[in-house]
Amino acid sequence: MRWGRAEVSRSHMSRFIIADPSLKDIRGHHYALSTAASHSAALAGFEVWWFCSSNISDGFASDAARIRPTFGATMYDNYVLSATENSEKETLIDKIAARLQGREAKRTRQAAQAGTDQSKAFARDLLNAINDCGLNQNDRILIHTADGATYTALAQIFSEISSDSAPLFHVVTPYDPAGVMPNRRNADEVNDAVRSLVETGVIDRRVFLYGENSLLAKHLAALWRTEVRPHPLPAQEPEEDDRRRAGEFRRRLLGPDDDKLMIVSLGSARMEKGFHLFPDIVKRSEEFLQDPLWTKVRFVLHASPQIIGRHPVIAKTIGELEVLGAPLVTLFKQTLSEEDYRAILLAADAVLLPYIQKDYLYRSSGIVSEALAAAKPLIATSNSYPGSAASAAGGLIASTPREFGAAVAEFARRPERYAASAKAAQVRELEENAVKDYAPKLLRNEAARQAEIAFD
């Protein structure tokens, strides 16, 4: 660790623990968010620890925290598909699709039981770590990507320990338990766990609840009938090295005399993110944009398999996009390094998010936050969290592939207008959600809530 003078007084510092069973390697959301939160907590004067997966990868390390392997299972383990279900070589797509509903129901039942088991394991592992490390009422534990098992585990923990001597828990979720939330049977299971915490008297005393965006926080507060505050993801301005790599990426992909418009989709190819809509969106875009402007549009789609495997409809979609082919469509089908991922984001002229409305009505999106921090115009689904973010940032919204095609065409006709709006939104995003403020915001909420309770 490189904390200078703070290292000298470590024994007198309160500890800030990031508890994340899915933190196991240096790729992806869990590592990036843990690192940002850790730097923020260190600047606030804490000694930072990671309670992470016990199955960490070789070379896993952090200059922001001390690492304690703790948890036996990640939040995704219950959803990994079997080798047969994950096969991309299956050619009988229609036959698979006909059986899909039954398979999904079976996986849902299995995941529900496994989620219960995972909740018990999470509670046990976390309690052991709290006791082994001697954490007390002056220490904080952040769970920054809470799923269903998190809430049921916390209800169990506070049924077993004295709340007076327990650490303070800050629990943030990007998920909607009434929509898509991993590791829970249904919304009632999570609601009951939160109700148990309320009845135990620890909410806003020892446990503080957050949604990752304002829409979600308001929804959760109504669902749970208790205080839930918004706590957005930390926003980091892109670094010059990343901008340079992005410029090199554009030149390699589009050529040195670049007059193209790069429309980008990021992250794993998932049904709930509307990836299966892209062939239709691309074709509809052409209907609204004739040459010569249409020949300048390029779709660059990140289509890596998600952790649970590649859905057969997604595999079929990738085949359709490959038929459309370069230069119109470029696919990146493998998991990207952090550097390459940032290069594609920063090389983009706009970010396209045709997320399914029912799945992302309130659910948060790290890609939305990254795009805002990078000053990229958003084209997103209306009546959803990504759509609300797009509207607030001066971007475009749509509901159907045809409307998305029209939105792409509208952006292509006036890219400078949307770029200027995105730049103004970036200034707000970096100011309101700066990395350095991520942990202090939690502390300010903690103090404010406790003061309100004391006054009452």
C-alpha cells in the first residue's frame, strides 16, 4: 500500500471494509468499484480492507486495501449454465427455444434454493471475518452490489449479534427486488428481510440502505416502507493514456481519415440489455438514413458471453450481425481487458442502450455512469432508468427497434448538438459523483440519519 503518513497511525484508524463475495480478480465492475471506493475511504482517513472471494486469482492485489479472502461463493455461482446450455455450437436454435421456458423455470427454482444456501454461507463467512478481525462499532462495512442474499444474510446476522457493538453497515444495491435481483425467491423474501431489520431497530442506526440511482432509491423506499437514499456510482474523468489508446483504436478500426460516426454497445451480450434487437435496429437505422450519411455510420458492439453463459437467442443474433458484417457492424465477442474496454467507450460517438424496459425500469447501470463520465451521448430505452439518464443528459430515447433506428438517424444528422449536451452532463456527473466523495457521502448520510433519530 502507498498511503504515506496514514500508514504510521494505522492502529488508531477506524476500518472501512468492502465486503464483496464476487471480488476475485482485477477485471470488471466489482474490482473497479471496490478500488474507487477504497481510494475515497483512504482519503477520508480509514484503514481499508477487502473481504473478498476466497477463490482469488493469481496476482490479485490492491494498492488501496488490505486483502482478506473471506467468502466461499460469488453472487453469480448459482446462475452458471451447464456445458450443454452454454454451447454455442448448438444449431437447433428453434428446438432449444421451445424448451427454454421449461429450463428457465427449472433454473429459477434451483437458483431460489441456492440463493437461500448462499445467504446462510454469506452470513456465516461475514460473521467469522467480523469476529476474527475484531471489528467494532467504530468500523464500517460497505456492501456496494447487494443482491437478495445480502438482505436475508443481514437479517440473520442481526438476529445473532448485539447491535450495540456491531460495525456500521452501508448497503447499496443496483437491483430491483420486484424486478431483476439475483439470489432471491421473490420480492417478498427481500421485503421480509428488510422488515426484520426495521423491527430489530438497526435501520439508520447500524444499517443504512441505498439504491444506486434516485429512481431506484425512491422505489425501494416505497417497497420497503423505510428510508432508502440514492448513492450513485463514483465518476472518474478519463485519463490521457486512455484517450490516447481510444484514438489509436479509432484509427485502426475506421482509418486515418476518420469522418465516421461510431455507435457503440458495451458489456456482455444479454437478453435484458436488448442485444437481440440489434439486427433490427441496424436495419431500421438504414431506413431513416440514406447515403451518403448512412455510409458514415458504424456499429461497434461488445458481445462477450455473460458470466452465466450465452443465451441461444443471443448466439443466433450474433450470427445475424456477422452476416451484416464489416464495415457496418464490428463485433467484439470475447471478454475485453479494462484498457480495451475503456478504449472502445472513449472512441465512441454515442452509446446505444436498448435495454428491456421491464428489467431496467429502476435497475441501475454501470455503463450509463461510465458513458456520462466520458461525455458520451446516450440513446436509451424510454421509461427506464437508462432512458431517464439519457433524457437528463440531452440524449435520445426510444421504445421499439424502429424508434431506435430513428434515434440513431437523428443523432447522425446532428452529432455536434448531442456531443455538446453530453459534455455539459459530464461536468455535472464529475462534480456530483466524484470518486473522492463516494465514502464521505455515506458518512454524511450516517451522521444525518443518526442526528434525526436522536432529535426524534
